[in-house]
Amino acid sequence: MKKTSISLADGRELMYFDERDDVSRDDADLRPLTPTQTSSEIRYDELLDRWVIVASHRQDRTYHPASDSCPLCPSTAGRLTEIPAPTFDVVVFENRFPALTAAGGEAVAAVHSDGGDVLVRPGAGRCEVICFTAAHGASFSTLDHPRVDLVMAAWIDRTIELSQVPGVEQVFCFENRGHDIGVTLDHPHGQVYAYPFVTPRTAAMLTSSAAYYRRTKRNLFDDVVQREKDDKTRVVATNSAWTAFVPRAARWPYEVHLYPNRRVPDVAALDDRQRAGFADIYLDLLGRFDRLFDEPAPYISAWHQAPVREGRDRFALHLELFTTRRTPDKLKYLAGSESAMDAFTNDVAPEAAAERLRELG
Amino acid sequence: MKKTSISLADGRELMYFDERDDVSRDDADLRPLTPTQTSSEIRYDELLDRWVIVASHRQDRTYHPASDSCPLCPSTAGRLTEIPAPTFDVVVFENRFPALTAAGGEAVAAVHSDGGDVLVRPGAGRCEVICFTAAHGASFSTLDHPRVDLVMAAWIDRTIELSQVPGVEQVFCFENRGHDIGVTLDHPHGQVYAYPFVTPRTAAMLTSSAAYYRRTKRNLFDDVVQREKDDKTRVVATNSAWTAFVPRAARWPYEVHLYPNRRVPDVAALDDRQRAGFADIYLDLLGRFDRLFDEPAPYISAWHQAPVREGRDRFALHLELFTTRRTPDKLKYLAGSESAMDAFTNDVAPEAAAERLRELG
């Protein structure tokens, strides 16, 4: 694996991750790009005890461009894209319209309440795009094993590097797939967010696992995974390094959680055997999601990693994969109960979802 | 106001709320309806410390019926609907395909973990539909003041009655409006959920307000609302009993929180002046949402009420009104960061949203 870092015309960083060590990546970005103005800030919601990102400059960003102007395809002589090279394996670059920006942008002064609480801070962090392949019409599920290993190497690289950026508290690698969930670019790609706060979901898991440890002196994630393995009714797939199951309290019609059999805090901590075993089981799961309905299911695939500084000894890295579709022609919408109250109703019993996913293997 | 309760053919309860006291509601439900099978349960997500409703019987429910078969219109001789009467003011009835069901349905035995935690319980509760008018093509924003007062009376009635149902911990009155957010019936209607648990959103607010009280001996809601009133930049509308503002950390492009000026725990605790002043300011707000874009904005309108048993002295009743649309042709999707991490990015600065909503008055 070889990593080559270059600067795009507007100063953003782009990194090539290549399967071969002998490639040379010296194509320059020839576009007349001017740097974008960014003014991201994070605001503290005192009622919910969580941060919200406000990035009001992003309204002009690219929206459903025609496929002949895909900015994630390699550049050709006649058409310059985000990626200067004529081909690539895996590429990571800074989002031109990021929700979070490196310090040094248009800094927002911290705003305090009467009581001294910080209510508004600069939205310091980083938003990156990761292209999984140069093939516009491909999907993650059609990648071969060496390519998945390379994507994993890129996730690990970005997790390590972004964890060292001052102010970054959590690194989130994810993929949104399908127009149904708002994906504006068809080219197979994911994203990496480096947040200046611990996300609400992760904070909730850390609170639960800390309370569980105080009560039982055991790790909550370990016990939840072990119970699923013992119970077996919701297990979808396993190999020697990983276990995939539908959680007992799944929120989505088809939702699978994938855990390494030995607990680690983040992708950077995966050992060689875990890294090598990932492609096999993840491609298997994505194949099942592709076959769920008449056409490949839209999905969100989210790596839940420990924060950079806290709870690393008790968090368990895992991937949550779910589709927002409940039948071929019915979407699961987030309406009042879900959007306003966080109270989810799942129309598909998790045991039935697991059985169906097992049959699709 | 007159309330008349009848039984539908399958045993569900239907209540007429009439503006006039002299109406008679004795039309029988003549449909050959058989009772539906329901097997709702709630499952505890140990990692997130919250309950999820699993109601797997609901997959067959009515989905986008043609408007000539609207089940929420009054019945006619040739077409029988959910409402037996030939006309009505406001009607509330039990949902035929409820996510939560009265005790006595197909009861699920409680399932416990090794440690004795309850992991699965019957989904005891109630889901009701509330029709705001017999006029199929109307919307809440076109109701007149007496009708809004009647809807408020129905919300109060349902909150009081459902709070007394054994096992019910929280009553949630809400309206989803627009296909964009998954509304399957165009007829103006809302819903009432009586949950057997405190919703995650409310639990989070109670935790924050308890911590704030311990630190300051003051009420968090009171201070947040007072700061918005003092600051003024995000206030959208006020009258003598209510104040509406865009919250500083709004998650949605256009989001307004409406508080009574004197704190109460739920709609049942509103005094006469607050009840009388609601129609005025709420219709004003809905009118602004109707004028935001070329066509009326889709929205979720959610009454946040104190739970039945806990935190009633420190919770503040308020209504949260938000649209999922960020521009006339762009939706705010809940993709990876929002759906997987609860980390929201808002593309519209709350101050700009407030200014725009003020201009639309």
C-alpha cells in the first residue's frame, strides 16, 4: 500500500491510497478553483446536552449533478474533476463544502451563557470524502477483497491522523448509499467526519457502559455480543474474527451490527487477523442487503469508534449497517415519534429480519 | 363543547368533539370490520438506554390510498369510512393498526437479562388519530379560531384520560404534515401516542434540567426562554401568553419552539388565557411555514409534555414545529451523521431562519 498526499488547486488536501507501491501520483489539479469561504460553528443545545453543527455556507453545494459531470470520477483531458489523476484505487480528499473546518477559517468567538457555559464554538474539525473505486457504476459490494483491505487501510490512516488534530474528539467513517437517504453523488464513496465533540450516540453508549460496569464489573458491549452469540436467533453471519447480528432492539427494518470477536476501541486497534477477515464478512452482508428487495437496498453504514480521549477502555468498535426501506416500495420515515421524541417503532421483528437476511446468504 | 364516545365495529373507541352542545352522535359503524391482531412489544436497547417499539403486525396498513377512499372523511350512504357520522367537527379514534396496544392484546411475557434487567415488555399504550376537520382539502393553518380551540380541548381531554391509563408514562400529541415526511393520508389529522415509557428526548431534557437545577437552583427552561426573549434575534412571534423563537442550536433548517410565558407541565395545566391565546399565535406560525416556499412546507409539529409521573415540577410544556425542507427543492435528509450519530448539521443559521420567518408575518 502506498499513500501519496497532494494539494488541490484551492489548497485542500487529497490523498491517494494505492494497492501497488510503484505508482506515481504527480498529476496537478489544473482547475481555476478559488478557496471556499467557510464559517462553521457548533452550538450547544442546553436542553438536550448535545452540540449541533451550524454551517450556513453550504447551501450552494453540488446537488444531484448529471452523471457526465461526476466530480468523483478520475479527470480526463477534457473534463477536470476533484481527482486530478487519470485513474485511482482509493482516494480521500477534504470536502469542498465541509460542515466542519480546520481552525484558521472564519473563527467564531466562543459565546458564553450568564453562567459561563460555552454555548457557541468554532466548528473545528474536518470532513473528508473517500472514493472507494474509480468505477462510477460500481458499489462497495462489488469491490474485490484487496480493494476492501485498501479501504480499511484508508479508514485506519484517517482515524489515526484525524485523532491527532487539535480539538478533534471523535472520528466517524461512514457510507450513505442511495438517493432515498439523500445521497447526491452516485459514484461509490463514503465520508469521514472528525468532530470537535463526542457525538450524542457515542456519549449515550459510554454512559450506559459506565453504569453497567459500576453495577456488574463487566463490559456491557462484551455481554451484549456474547448474549447474541449464545442466543443465535438474531445472528446473521460469523467468521473467525467477526460476528454480525440484528440487535434485539433494532430501530430499523433491517439493521445489522458487526463486531470484531475481540473488543477494540477503533479501526486502528484491529489486529492483522481482524483486518484480514473484514472484507469477507462485510461483502457478504452488503450482498444480502443488495438482494433484500428488487433493487439494491439504500443503506447507511456507520463505524462506531471510541472517542479520541475518553472511554477508550470500555467502548467496543462496531459497524452498524441499516436500510431505511421496509418493503420494496415502502420507506421507513422518521416522523413525529422518531424525529421529535427519539421513540422508534420498528415494523419488522428483529428475529424475522435476521431469518430473512440469513436466507439471502 | 360536547364529547360523545362510541364504539366502532371492531370495538375501537371513537370520540366526537363538537363545538355545539346540541348535536347528537348516534350513527352506527356499519362496516363488517373484524378486530385486528396486534402484538406490540417494547424492547430495551441497553447500549442507548432507551426503549424501541416493535410492532410487526403493521406491515399491511393502509398506504397512500386514493383520495376518493379517504378513511378520515365522513361516511356517506355509498362509502363508509372510519367516521360513521355524515359530518363532524373534531374526531379522535383508536388507530386500527396501532404501534402500542391496550393491555389484553396478545401479551408478551417480560424477558429478562441474566442480571434481571427487563429487556422486553408488552407494548402497552394507545395510538389515536385526531381529525381536525371534515374538510378533506383543508389544513390546520386554514382552521378558524373556534376550531383550534376545540382541537386544544381534544388534546387536553386525551392528555388527561390517557395519563390515567395504567402503564402509560407519557402522552404525545403531534401532527405530521406532507408526503415528504411519510404522511400517508392527506386529510388534515394528527396523532396521539400514549407511551409505556418516557421518551428518550424527554428523558434527556429532564436530565439536563435536573443537573441545571442542582448547579444553579434555577429552572433551565425558564432561563433558556428568558434569554431568547432578552436577546430577541431569534424571536419570531409573541402574544401576551406565548413566545415563539428559533432555538440557538436548531437542528432543522426552519424550526420554531413555542412556549407559554408561564411554565406549565402539559396542555391540561394551561390556564384559560393561555388556551385562548394559542390559536392566534399557532395559526400565525403555520401561515409563515405555508409561505416559506412555493408550496406549503411539510412539517412536524410536536407537543413536548411532562411525563405522567416524573419531572412534572421542572419540565416546561412547549411545542416544537419544524420543516424537513431547507430550500424549495432540497430536503434535509437524515444521513450518516444524523441517523447514526445524532450529530445534526444545520445549513441555515438560526438567526437567518428567524429573520426570514419574521418577514413572512
